[in-house]
Amino acid sequence: MRPHQHAMSSAARFGGKWQDYLAVHEFIDSTKVCCSDPRHRMILHSVDLGSALVKIAFPDRFDTDDLVQQHVIEDLGCARTLSEWLGHCRRPKLPRIHPDALPIDIEHIIVEEIAGVGEAASDWVRNVCDLLTLPMAFAPDFGPESLCILANSFGPALVRRVIGPPVEVSGVCFDPALCAERIIFRLYRSIPPMTTVVYALMSSQQTRSKT
């Protein structure tokens, strides 16, 4: 389904105009920018991580859990979680953390980034890092493997949308998206394309629709 079709479905179910819901459904489908086939859904079409990210992106809404669940079920036929998505993957095909970044020390990464951008931006850096590492909270059985869900080429764009554009902090320009790029690079020594993540899905995982 297209975002406007999900929005019309929301209006029929929850009331109001379809335009009231369009932005939320466009956000959930925003990964199509990086991958045009249904596998793009792996990143945001989950009722746990996806809901958490939509809630952050639309903090003034109180219906985000319902909207994400509706969207996911309409596209997949079930309320899939992030762990279930990862369980459908060929795990060796997922992007691997660079050996030099192991064992992962998130606090050390934050300290390194703050040293580069200045102490005044410390809260911003932590917000970016917290966002990028959110998959580990919802897929603990996969540990650092789950980081690739957001730590990829889509991650900086997501950070730009959720956290915001560059800001001036104590006279210095801080760019959250650039911060995200640097954190991802520290983990992988590259910025993995989002397609390398979603293409790890096994052919046995089938979605109900094709777009």
C-alpha cells in the first residue's frame, strides 16, 4: 500500500481526515528512498522499534502505536517485531562490526565524538548515539548485530528527520547527521548501504503485498 492509502485507512478507522495521518505513514515508508522493493520494510515496519521511532519523530501525537500497528499489519499481514525481522535474515550476510571496534564500548564512542565537537554538544551527541543504538534494546538476543538496522546509509537521514538540522552550539555548528555518520564509521569503518542490511533477508520471508 502507498502512504496515502494507509492514511485513508487510518481516517476510516480512527476518524478525521486522511491528511491528518499522511505524515506518519510517509515516515514509516521513508526507507523506500534507499530500497524500492518490499525488503525496505525491515528497517521501520516493526511494532516495537518502528513505534519507538515514530513516537520520537511525532512527539505531539498520542496515536502512534495504533498507526504503526495498522500500517505494519496492512503491509505484512502480521504485527512483526524487530527480532522477528532479524530472525528472517541470513545473519552472516548482515554488515559486520569492524574487528577494531570490538568489543563495542558505546560510552567510549560518545566520549571520542564529544572530544571532536566540544563538550557543549554532549547532549546532542548522546541523543544521536541513543537513537542509532536503539535496535539493541528491542533485539537483545542479536546484540551488536542489530546495530546495522539504523547504522547504515539511511541512519544519517533518519537522524536529520528525528533530531533535526545543524544547530549552533556555543558558537560552533553541530550537525546531528554528520555526527551519525562518524559514529557509524567508527563501528564499521565504512557507512554500510541500507541495501546490504535488507538484502540479508531470506527468500522464505514473504510479505503480503509487493510495494
